[in-house]
Amino acid sequence: MRHVEWSNRFSVGVSELDAQHARIIELLNDMAEAAACPEDGSRLRAVLSGLKAHAAAHFSAEEAVVRQVAPELLAFHQGEHLKFLSRVREFTPALDADDHPPMLPLEMFHFLKSWFEDHILGVDMQYAARLRHGFDGGGGSATGTDSGPAE
Ligand SMILES: [Fe+2]
Ligand SMILES: [Fe+2]
């Protein structure tokens, strides 16, 4: 059973970044399955560590794009990525605790799913909109001067 589906509404218009988002969504589905069998803690930890690695690599690639197309959005966007990574770093020791609450894996999955959906649709879409306006929206200057909308 798939818990999160890739759809066009998640597309930021950069194929490399879309592919990374789609891979993260696949890992979220793996996470949901692993959370449904919490007795297999090693699988859960493996999926979580894959997700962390993919998210960190994706964030770097994405920040490089944001730096180019919408530098004024970078500080906030990077801050959101950092907050996420530090939150997720707390998950591994929490899972390792023998007496962790039985619902913890499922709660982690719900946090990750909501975070990625909200982040892609809210924060990532800001640079996606800038890409569309800057490069194929027509009408505006593409020289990076102050002719674009103010923040
Ligand atoms: Fe992203
Ligand atoms: Fe992002």
C-alpha cells in the first residue's frame, strides 16, 4: 500500500530536483511500511538513515539552485532545511531507547510525511514560481536586478 503518491502538484520544474523529491516520497512509503512492523527495528533505522542521507543531499542540490535563481529566498529556505535535519537527528537515539513509546515509529512517519508535503508545496514552490517567472514567464528582466517582486 502506498501512503504518499507523487503527483504533478509536487513538481518544481527542475527534473533533477523532482526526481529527488520522488525518491524521498518512495522512502516515505518504505518508512510507513517499516513503521507498521516496529518489532523490526533494524529496518526502521535503515530506512530512516537512507531518508536522512537523501534529504541532506537533496537540500544541498536544491540550495544551489535557490542561490542561483532566488538568492533572497536562500537564508529562510536553508534555515528550514537545517531545522528539519536537526529534528530528524533526534529520531535515531529516540528509536534506540528500549522503552520508546510504541507509537513512536508511526508518529515519526506522520511528521516526515507532513513536513515534506508542506515544505515542497509551501517553501519549495517559492523558488519554483521564481523559476517560472524568471525564465519563461516573459515580460520581466532576467538580469537579476531589482525588477522582480519585492519579498
Ligand atoms: Fe525540496
Ligand atoms: Fe526545500
